[in-house]
Amino acid sequence: MAEAVERKTPEEIKRRIVEALNNKPLNAQEISKEINSNWSTVKNYVDELVEEKKIKEISFRGNSFYQRITEDTYFNIPITEEERKIFYFLFENARRLFKEHGKDPTKTDVNKATVEVIDKFNLSAPVVWYLYGRMALLKYEPQKEYSVQADFEKEYQAKILSFLERVVSELSKKKNSHEVRERQYTIYGQAFYQERENLYSFLTYTNLDKNRNKLKEHISDFVAKIPCETKFETMCEIVSQFSITTRKMCFLRDLESCRKQILETFDSIWKMIAVYSFFESLSKYPRFKNKDEIIGISLENAISVKISMAQDSLLDIEEIYLSKIKEETEAPVLEDSKENELVREILSEMVREGDTEK
């Protein structure tokens, strides 16, 4: 006897389509299988959802995939309702506990506390490494209400809240977001992110003319920590060129005048690197293990944009370096070292050639 076909209303079909896309983007056949309806039945409803901007169509390797538009996750990566409940529960309780400790929490405060709890108890809510360290895939918004109960047993929930309270107590003692981030980098052994903080701080607050060699050391330390893979060859080339160009700029007489451009270039390069960090950490989760699919469907445009911005910024400081070196009328005064003796001779020759061209 044939199995009876389940009758569904149009709204029920649309709801199920959206729910089917909570885990990850799906193609037409996968959606049909998930909601137990043939594709010809659901096609019109998919088109309506696209028009309503609840889902979007993405082309990948000649096939069409459909992705849920959430707007509250980074790069619109889908999460399940169960994962959302866990985030809501932790966000709300972290915010409450910070206020009980007399602190109006920043996004960094709530994010770092939430992530530490998720990792401690291995909760099923995705966290990633991104711009400012390890963070929840769901964006935390200070003004949003997150009052919802996660499906934890009472005793287990008490343990989670007890640990969260201890974390919040520690974080409440930190003076600023920088100290909060540094604490996380230390706990997770993330020297790469620590070097980023060190270099960014150095470029922001230190007199570059008086600390040329120190700048070169910071750049070398940062580059040495970058996890370059063959798959990310373009990123590695850009970072390498930034290191070379910046080290050359250290021999300009007025390096301090280039601070803004160097900092802006470093910032654009870091944003490019951060997308790769995001991608790598997300791919650790089983449903995101197909790396080509993650890039092709969710991150390809973001990666392309970040690479383009980094390349443009790099071209800017290379042009600045070339224009500055032509303006030099004599070789710069360098700190004494065997390396600098050779560099001094080279720059002296470049200055003389620059005078000839004027």
C-alpha cells in the first residue's frame, strides 16, 4: 500500500524550506529530500522566499544552491535553532553577570565569556577565530534581548552558570578590551593573535623614527607566526611583500610621516588574514568540513574583496616608498650594525641616482 502523501499548507512548506537551510546551503534535490516533497512542488515557494529575502540563490560549480539569510551571523553562515538557543542563553546570562559585577559589558567581554563556556563544556554552538580572537558565530548585539531557555538539565545548567560566573568575575577585573583579548590569547596559546596586537599597538603609539629596528623585529615576529598553506598562496605572498616593503621603509629618514599609511595597510592585510582564520576554524565542524564548498558558497566573495583591498593598500605604500626615496638628498642616518653598513651604501647610491634624475 502506497504511503500517504503528507498535505502541507504553503506557509508550512516555506517554513520547512527555511528550517532545512539552518545547517548549511542545499541544492534543489537536497531541499526536496529534507522536506519530503518533490522539487516541482516547492520551486514556486523557493522563488517566493528568494523574493522575500529570506533565502538567496548561489551558483557554485555550475549548480544552484540556496542559503538562508540570517543577517545575525558572520558571513551569513547558517546555524540551527538549538545552537541559537545556546548562544541566547549564554549572551543573556553573561550580560547579567557582568552588570552584577558593576560593569557594563562590551561586545568583547560577552563574546570571550561565552566562548570560554562553550569550549569548557563542549557545547554544540559554533565558535570561530576571526578579527579579534575566538568568538561566537552569532553576532552579539548589546541592545538586543536574548531571554530564552536553553535545553539543559537543571544540574548541568547550574554547572554552566557557575563556571560562567567565575569567568565573568575574572574578565570584570580587566581594564579594557585589549586586556580581555590578551587573556584569551594566553589561555588558548595563540601567539599569532598576540603578535598582531603587539604590532598594531606599536604602529599606533610608538615613534617609528626612534624605533626602526624594533619595528622590523615586530614585523618579522608577526610574519613568522602566520600559518601559511599552499591553498592560501596569495595571502602569503601579500604578507611577504608587506614585510619586505615595510622593512625597506625603515631606512627612510622620515619614517614617522609614513605611520598612517603603514598602519592602514597592516589593517587591510589583517582583515584578509582574519577571513582565512575564520574559514579554517569553521571547517573544523563536521557540517562545514567540505572546504571548497565553504569558500565557493559562503566566503569566496569576502576573500576576493579582502585580497583586493590588501593589494591596493600594499601598492599605496610601495608608491610612497618610491616617492620618498627619490626625495632623499643624502643617505639616512642608520643605527650601527653590519647589516646597516651595507644598506647605507646601497641607499647612498640610490640617493645619488635620484639626484641625477631630478
